[in-house]
Amino acid sequence: MSTSTDYQQAFATATAHLNGHNTSWMDQLRQAGFDRFLDLGIPSRRNEEWKYTTTRPIQSGTFSLREDGPCDIPATLSDVRPENAIEL
């Protein structure tokens, strides 16, 4: 996959099979992360933080979803934050 359309299609297909699908906070969090990925793309050496790292294996790799079964999903995002977590 090399275009954002390919990634969007894969994301749409995968989302329905991911744990926590149809859990509003999880769907929103995943969508926000995916939108950010579409904005930034896969990092390259043109990004200062990645200039000494080759991302060619990531770009040329083939990825798939894990299929090891469902897990319990918390009802809200606050259920997964540690009690003493600091938010910025």
C-alpha cells in the first residue's frame, strides 16, 4: 500500500474487526490517530527526528491484523488511565 486511499480502505476494513469497535471513545481515538497518520504519513529522513533512521522496511513491509481473539474493552478512556496519571 502506498497511497492514502489504500490506507483508508485498509483502515475501514480493519476497524469493524478490531476489539472495541462501536465503543464511541475507542472509535474516536482510533479515528483521530488514523487522521493524524494521514496528515503526517510514514516518517522519512526529511523529518528531523528520523533523519538517521531508515524507514524503508516499514514502507515496503506487508502488515495484517492479529487474529488472536477478542479482549475486554473498558467502558471509558478514564478506565485505562492509572490513578495518578498526569494529563497535559
